[in-house]
Amino acid sequence: MLQSRRKALRVGAFFTFGLVFLTSAYGLPVAVASTEIVQVRHALDGDSLALADGRQVRLIGVNTPEINPSSDKRRPATPQPLAREAQRFTAARVNGQTVTLHFETERTDRYQRLLAHVTLADGTRLEEALLRAGLGWMVAIPPNVSELARLQAAEAEARAARRGVWEKTEYRPVAAERLTTKDAGFLILTGTVRSFRQSSHAYYFELTPRVSLLVPRAEWKRYFAAPAGPYATPQTLIGLKIVARGWANTYDGKLRLRLTHPAMLTSPE
């Protein structure tokens, strides 16, 4: 333990004093910095950064329009509306700057990018600023949902003012009946839950014969189900008209949008 503390002191120039404690393979607590001060090289797009040390950061809680929306990244595609604006907004605030990363429970994604909230030198939270400007959508991806309320409030401000993505007709919710497997990717869709089925690992809510929502059982129990969540049972959703946001993929010739938090599922305005 003494050795771990000495090591923490040696790297103290790079980490702030906020700490969380994990358990090592030997059962001993190991201090892990919950914040880190870093130098940014440049903004890759609106919601991701390249650091001076070669690492990449994906902002927690916001998804901005894609510069290259093609599923085949080797083939450049036309940027989505406001994608360049989101990149410029972020670049103007972080390129060459020192910022503070704030970590939650899950620190990296499947691409080994750091997952973090970003605070600028003036105290501004970058992801909140993007949402207030209407340059992205709030996304809730467990387990990193501890700051969800402030992100929802930032998005609500932009939506009420019809800023950015909230004034673009291209980003209005798409009726489930109009969707095909070609629409895989980040979506905001609307429709009525027609039926419900379940498997050993997930609940499925059918909007059309070819479009459904998937909620993993673990996430349903922790976030959706009452008393902590808004729904008494999965069957509560049947007959409701909803607006859902998230990443959809194709499975067995159908489009399936995965939901892991109820903040990604709302009622139409």
C-alpha cells in the first residue's frame, strides 16, 4: 500500500486530487485518479479529442453529428448537417489547450478511447456547452450517467430555443414505418409500441414488423423498472407513442435500436 501511495505522489503532477478506489488482484485498495489534467492536440470532431500524448477522448453524455457518417470509414461521405460546426466549436475551445478530464465508472470504450467529461480552463464543461449550442444530443450510456441531469437541462435549453439540431428538418424524429436496414447508426425515431416479447437477456418492443427497441434485462432492472425507474413492467410500454434515440443496427433483416437508459426514451412533444 505504501508503494502505491508513493507511486501516486510521483504522478501527482498529471492528476488532480479527486480519487476513486478500486480493488487490486491482491484484494488491496488501489487509488485511481478520477480527474486528469491533459494537453489537447486537436478536436477530431465535435465529441472527440486527440491528446498530445497520442490518446483519444470521447466525451461522455453528448453525441454530435458525424463528419463521416459512412459505416465504411475508408470511403469518405458527406458530413451530416452541423458536423463541421460542432468540430469547429470544439476546436476553438480545446486545440492546443490544457483541459481537465473527469472520469466516471467506465473509463474507456471498446476503441480504447478515454471516456470523460471535459472542463475548459475557464471552468466551462465542454459537453454542456455543445448541448446548449444545439450542436449535439444528450445520450445516456450506463454506467456513466452520474451527470445526466445537467446534460438534460442543457439540451432542454437548446431545444426550447430551437438552436442547432433542433431547428434542422433533417434531425426531426423519423417515423419507424419509414425506416429500413439502411438507416443503421445513430437515430431519433418515433412510433407506437405494438407488442412486447422477451428472451433470457433482453426485452424487445416492436414498433413495426421490421423495427424494434432492445433493452437488456440488466439495464431494465437497474434503470427502467420502478421504483427507481419510470416503468412498472415492460408491458407498460405497449400502446405508448414514444420518441427513442440511440444507435441502431441490423439483425436478421430488421432494424434494432438498443436502449440502455430511460433518458433515451421520451414522449412526443
